[in-house]
Amino acid sequence: MQYNSPITPTWCPGCGNFVIHASLKGALTELGIPPHQVVMTFDIGCAGNGADKILGYNFKVLHGRAILPAIGVKYINPDLTVIALIGDGGMYWEGAAHWIAAAQRNEDIVVLVSNNQIYALTTGQTAPTTEHNYATKSYPYGTPFYPLNPVAVSIAAGATFVARGWTGDPAYLKELIKAAIKHKGFAIVDILQNCVTWNHLNTLEYYRERVYKLDEAGHDPTDKQAAYQRAEEKDKVPIGIFYHVQAPSIYEEYPLVKKKAGLEVKGRSVSKLLAEF
Ligand SMILES: Cc1ncc(C[n+]2csc(CCOP(=O)(O)OP(=O)(O)O)c2C)c(N)n1
Ligand code: SF4
Ligand SMILES: [Mg+2]
């Protein structure tokens, strides 16, 4: 496959990140997008360690900051496919302000969240999506608060494409990623990712008993209230596209933003600055 990297992954055997990368490679390949037209920004953490495991113009950034360079790249070259890959800790806590702002502004990027419901690389601390009462390194007597709902918050913030995937169904995940890439505007796929080392509650078996597909349940992704109701379900876990509408991106609303960001920096041409650099 043209996206395969020669670097051997260091993830634990059975880690859901293998599935996410396989689904992403399949999605890009089936959409006919070559690696040189893709820029991927990787956060810190096990998810972030995928930066050299898939070909593309990839780079790693500080924890919680993967969205910012993605937006910058898209401003300068809107023809590129720009994808930020982030863990649940980096996205929903350290990077939460960037997540909300990018959704509000309908920035034209794709965000894929490896949501293993734990801080994995730092050996198993409570994350924003950790289940109530689950005992972790940081809360050994059980996580005292309730998990954040990434789908509901993304919709409320203004995201125009909001989906949930699961590493137990790679083919379905690939289709969700393809739909996110094709979407014009802010697209987020919260991916329930099994972490075999630090999350012994939300396993593949746990979700296998609970997941169902929204498109097979007659869900209308243009219905915002229905999307919220599905997002709030607890006993069953819907996967698929919760919310999908077309809305102007920040470029279409404010063409001057694109012109200024893409062509000039304080009155000087970007190409001239780059030549000097
Ligand atoms: C600003 C900052 N805070 C904390 C850390 C330490 N740190 C490194 S990886 C990590 C956990 C990341 O968890 P998550 O984003 O969920 O990714 P995962 O490892 O679970 O894939 C943390 C807290 C850091 N590198 N930078
Ligand atoms: S600790 Fe968890 S998330 Fe990290 S590589 Fe291992 S299984 Fe994957
Ligand atoms: Mg995590």
C-alpha cells in the first residue's frame, strides 16, 4: 500500500492504533489521494507516536496542539488534505480550547481522535473520557467525576461533521474516515480505541456487546436534536455519523481571512519571506 512506512510501530500488540492507521490508509487510498497531497499533524502520546508509521507530510507537535498547525497548513494551501491525529487526553483536555474554537469556526480540517479513555503513554492516568469509578494511576480509588461526551460537545461547539468510530469494526471506521475527508468544514471522528495495556474496562468485548450502527437504526444526521439524543445514550453505544450538515467555512464567510493568511504577512508576500528564509 502506498501509505505504508518502513518504520516498525512500537505500539503494544493488539493496540487499536494499528486498526486506526489501517483504516486511514485504506480511506486515503480508496479516495485516490496520494501521500504527497496529505499533511498529518500528530499530538503527543501513543496516538501521536504514529507520526512516522504512515507516509505523508507528517509532523509531531506539543501535547494538545495538533489542531493549530493543521489549521495553519490549510490556510496556506487549501488544496491539501489536512488531518490531525490526537489522543483523547490531548484533544479533550490539553487541547480543548483549540477543539472548540476550530469547531466553532468550521475550520476545514479532519480530526481523528484515538479515544482509549485513558492517558496511555504516561502509563494509565484518568483522562477526560475515563468512566466514572474506573480506578487509574491518578485516582486509585476510582475516577470521581463523569466522562466528557465528545460527540455532544462537538455538535454544541458548531462542528458540521461529527462521527464516532470503533476499532472493533475497521471497515466501518474506514467509511467514516472517508466521509470525514470528503466533508467541507470541520470534521471530527471520535474513535473508541482499545488500549490493551491500560484500559481493562472498555475492551473490544465491552463494546462488542453494546455498539450499533446509526445508519442501520434510521438516524437522520441532519437532525440536531436526534443527534444529541443518540449522543446521550448510555446502555447502547451508537457508532456512525451523528451530525452532518453543510455550512460555510471561515474562508467562505470571510474571503479576506484567506487572502491575508495565504498571501501576506504584515504587508509582505509569503513567497518572498519563504525565499529569504
Ligand atoms: C503539555 C504536556 N503535558 C503533559 C505531557 C505528558 N504526556 C505525554 S503523553 C501524555 C498522555 C497522552 O494521553 P492521550 O492524549 O490520551 O494519548 P494516548 O497516549 O492515550 O494515546 C501526557 C500527559 C506532555 N508531554 N506535555
Ligand atoms: S499503552 Fe495502550 S494505547 Fe499505548 S500502545 Fe499500548 S495498547 Fe496502544
Ligand atoms: Mg488516550
